[in-house]
Amino acid sequence: MTARAQGTKMTASLRQALSQELKRRCGKNPSYSLRAFAKALAVDPATLSQILNGKRSVRAAKAEELARRAGVSLAPVALQAVEPAHSFSIDVFTAISEWYHMAILQLFKLKEFKSEPRWIARRLGVHVEEIKDAMARLERIGLIEPVKDGGWNLITDQVTTLSTPFTYPAFRKYQKQILEQAIEALEEVPIEKRDQSSMVMRFPVKRIQEAKEDLKNFRRSFCAKYENDQTCDEVYQLSLSFFPVTE
């Protein structure tokens, strides 16, 4: 076997081992992120993302070092048997789990939108470096595309969110962030710019699936009613707490 072939096998084995370890850690702690995993491995988050997505090869010595830091073993992997550890890339996992990715896609639709990381960061209250990483991630996923002036164009805002064991932790982390934002909005956003209410009611548990379907239909009809308004000028979050995420 050539050194190149050996390196390819080693990288494939490392990718599978690290992907499984990241899934395990996210399953135990919904707040765990790719950035935290990269820090534990002492590598740049972008580098780790490229390794996990099969876009970067790793020398044997480096692969063994990363596996040791992650506490995983590198089992032999036949080249023809190499398959992604899951049907969703780490980029998609991160895009689902970090709330500002979805907000960025909605910002594209505002008339005042500026395809500049600093402008986006200021509007969302997120650090500019995180926005730069997010834009690169959305580009790799295929949701946005670069243009000649250095900015991006929106291709689609439809992110695959099919529930799988791999994406469950991402959904949990996303919803936790939204609840935290709702608490902040309750304290910081004027009442005239938000709506947060609740009610106690009797309910037949046997109809829970029907109720969930009704709530899904409400969300979709609510969005359809207001998103097509050409005067849209802010990005809001709906979790039956309705509040702005743009500043």
C-alpha cells in the first residue's frame, strides 16, 4: 500500500472516530459544540470541520495524536467501505444547533441587507468571527454562494431538519438557545415589540400528535402571512414567545 493510500485510510478512520465521539459528547451535553471539541483537540474549528467533512487529509502521526486527545481508537477501515458516519455533515449539525445561522438566512431577505460580516454581526449581536465562520459554513452547505464583490447571494433558506439520532442534540441545543433568548427578551425588549404569553388548559393526552400537527400548521400559516410582506425590516423568533433577534 502506498503512503498516500495509507494516509487516506487513516484519515477516513479518524473522521469516523471523531464524528462518533462528537455525537456522543453532544448527546450527553446539548450545549457542547464543534468549537468546544476543536478546543479539546487543540486544533482550529475550521480545520476540524474540514476533517469531519472529508475535505482535509491528515498524516498518520497527526491522526494518532488527535485520536489520543479525543480518547478514541483508530480501527482499520477499508477504502471501499468508507462511508460517512451519518447522513448529515457536521456543518449541517452546527447550522441547526447555533441559532444565528437561521437568522442570517432571513436577514438576506431584508431590503436593507448588507452582505458584510460586520453588518450582520452588529444586527444579530454576535461576534464577527462567529459570523465569518457561519457564512463559510452556509456556503459549504450550499445555502449561499459567493459573488464577485466579496459578498454572498442567498440560494435557499431551506435547511434539512429531518429528525435523526444525530440531529436530536442539535435540535435540543437550538431550542435551549431560543428559550434563553426569550428570557432575555422578557427583560430587555419593550412590550410593544414582543408578545410572550401562556395559558393553562385541560387537554386529552391521546390527541398530542394531533395538537402538534395543529401547532406546526399554525407556525407555517403564521410565517406565510407575514414573511411575504415587502416591508419586512427585522428578523423575529417564534416559539410562542415572539420577539426580535436583530438589533
